[in-house]
Amino acid sequence: MTGATDGFLPAADHGRPPNPDDLALAVAGRKLLTGADGRLPRVGDLPAGLDWVPVGTLDGVPAWAAETADPEALPGRWRGWRGLAAALPAPQATLAGRALAVVTWRRTHRWCGACRTELVDVPGETARRCPACGLTGFLPLSVAVLVAITRPGRAGGPDELLLVRHAYGPTELWALVAGFVEAGESLEAAAHREIAEEVGLAIGRPTYVDSQPWAMSGPGTLLAGFTATVTDPAAEPVVDPKELTEARWFPVDALPAELPPAYSISRWLIDAAAAGPR
């Protein structure tokens, strides 16, 4: 049984200053600091004077983030965000992604956009407020949908899954149709729109499966995964060349080897489609 303190939990207030044994996430641009062993350092391992901000707990241990203008002054190894997110266990990667998001947002949201007064932190919240006009800004969250689209197999064969190759990112992988939700859209409406735009297909009502923070697309990104069946089983994808280089139907028992990593929600959806109904 999993306890309430297991894994990562976001937090904007620990109710006390940092302790030496608390987890420390030092940020420089889009890089984070790890120890020589690849683990996250503790507050006591780093020099005093850093401006620590609470970001959450990991297995019940408070975690703090701070930005540094002098990375060379800190002991350890600076690692680029994409490589770090791929190498860390999921709870640590989620914590690191939140730390990077909070630090970046605080740096880029220092001044009020309405009256140009310097913003102040809102106690107990991940928010900043203007002391002059009261404008309050919260840490933004970018939501994207991805959809495992299937169709019945021909002549009684196995179902087929639509896989695509994107024109950006890891272009060698076969992945799922995905895209960001626009203001005013529901998740389901975004799924219909992205599929129509990227591969020219229509689907039935998408079924929600799961979600995953996905900092590989940038800090503050949340993926919402769906399954759906194409409305016309004979329809073939028509690729939007600005987004994709290729799109193909694959029998679920003969999927390509170049698939997303096992820790990704994209792979969870692909594996679930391959396993079939339960």
C-alpha cells in the first residue's frame, strides 16, 4: 500500500526555512545540478545565500529550488534538461520539472504587466501579485492531448494503430498524433481538431485514459492521453507536412521497433492498443 508521503507532491509552502537535509534543486537556465552520483543534492551540500523557493516533497522530504547566476560556484554536475528528464525516475523527473518551471516563471514574471510594479510572492501559493494594482499571476500550465487511433483490421485481421513521425523532436520515432489545447477548447475538442489537422481523419468520441507531466516538451506541460476509433475504417491519413513527415496504419501485432520510451504515456497507450481489450 502506498503511503500519503510516497512519490512527489507539489507544494508552495513548507511552513519553515530550508533544513540541511532537504532536497535542493539548483537551476541555471535550462540546466539542473546533480551530485557526482547523479542524485539530487541536499541543501546542506550547497553554499549558503541561495534564494530557496519551496516546490514540493519527494517521499515526504521537502524540496526547494533556487536559481544561480554563477553555476561554476556550486559543486556537482550540471545537466541539460532533456537528458536529465529521461534519466531520472519518474517522481524525481516530475519534481525537477516543477522546479525548473517555477524558477523560470519567477525570473520571467518579475514585473506587473499592467502597471510595471515589481511583483511579490503570494504566501502559500505558486503565484505573484502586484502590490500596487492587485494583478495576480499564477504559474501557467500547458496541456496537450495525444490519441491512440485504431481501426478494425481488414478481413478479420488484428486491429490497426495509426502511428506518425513528427517533423520536429525525436524524428526517428513512431509516435501518436498530439497537440496543445487552445484556449476555449475541451480536451476532446482538441483531440478532434489535432487529428483532423495533422492526418485528415475523423474519429468517434475519444476515451480518456491517463495523464502525465511531460517536461520533455518544456516545464509545465501536462499530457492527457486518449484512445479513439476512426469513423471510416477505409480512410488513409493525409499528412500535414508542417507537423509530420509520415503517418501509417500498423497491425497491433506488428508494430515498429522505433517507439517512444517505456516511461512515456505515449508508449503506455501504444502498448495498451497492442494488448487489445481486457
